[in-house]
Amino acid sequence: MSPEKQNMNFLDEISFFFHASRQVIKKVTISAIDGFNSIFSVDEGMRSHFYLDKGVQYTKRGRYNQAIGLLESVLEEHPMQKDALFHLGFCYLKVEDTERGIALLEKAEGSGDNSSQIYSILGMAYLQSKQYDKAVDIIQKALSFDSKNFNLNYRLGVALDNLKQYEQSLAAFEKAAELKPNEAKVYQSMGFVYEQMDRHEDAIINFKKAAHLEDGKQDLS
């Protein structure tokens, strides 16, 4: 038995049994008894839908290991089910199986009709795995949906910095600073970029601003 299957809680199976039973009752009420076998056989589509819904719920609650078993089962029946691909990929990132998580998120992204959420999470995963070229491309796609997202602008700055594209990196950090002017890490990151550009006075200004903001947070705590 695979580790994913072991993660499927027995209570989930019981829960599905009661869910399926309710559907049988509805079926009997609507269509009378249209053949004993067809009514009482477990509908695989119903099972997959139930496991997907349950797996997404577990993901949102941070119960990633429980979600993995359910979502894996959905993909066995429906390998391109986009919600299952996305949430399972996210779960694998959270349990630090980054390679598998990225593979699933790329599969979800490649199926088309994407949201900023897929681009955002995949961009973060590329950053974590130091695939900075890919991170820049995918984060820019996310920004086309949500240009005023602080985290996306900041992550774009980080990726560009690591690619030594310093002017573009500063532009991304400056945009992030406009969105959250009291976020110390932005000025600290800008300071490091200026240092790499040999603009030491600008670096010191930003380091001082970051330190001032950090001191202010400590005073309030």
C-alpha cells in the first residue's frame, strides 16, 4: 500500500459511505427502483467528487497529509482534474516534497484557463527551488492578474536580484514599497541590491530605513 493510500483516513471512507447512501435515497425517490444493481453500485464519479471536495477542505485547514491521499485517488480516476492537481501540488510543497509539488502545479498551469493563484504558488515554488528564470516568467503572469499584490512584486524583485538584473529588481522592490511603505524587508533587500551595484550611499539609506522600521515594530510589541 502506498504512503498516500495510508493517509486516507478510515473516517473519510465512512463519511463517503453515508454521503453515497444519501444519494441512493434521493435516486430511489426520484426514479423509483430502476434496477437494483444500478442503484446500489458505487458511482465512481460521485466518489471522486466527494474525495476532491474533502481533499480541498483538508488542504485549506492545513491537514496536508490527509489531503494527499484523497487527492491522489481523484487523479487516479481523472489525471487532469485541475483543482486536484493544484491542491495536491500545494500540499506537496507544504510537506517539503518540492519537486513533486512543482511537477503537479506545472501540469495544472499547462492545462490552460489559469488564475493568478496557480501562477503565484508556482512562482513561489520556483523561487524556493532557485529556478529564478522560471520564477520571473510565472510571477509576471501572476502580476498581469493582480499588479498591486505586494508579495508578487517583492518576489519578482528577489528573483531578478538573483539573476543579477539589478535595475529591474529595484523597480520591482520600489513597486512593493509603494504598496507597503512600512515593510522593512523591502528596504533591506533594496540595500543589498544597491551594494551589488556599488551604490553604497543608497545602500546605507535603505539599510537605515529598514532598521528604523524594525525598531518601530519592536517598540510596539
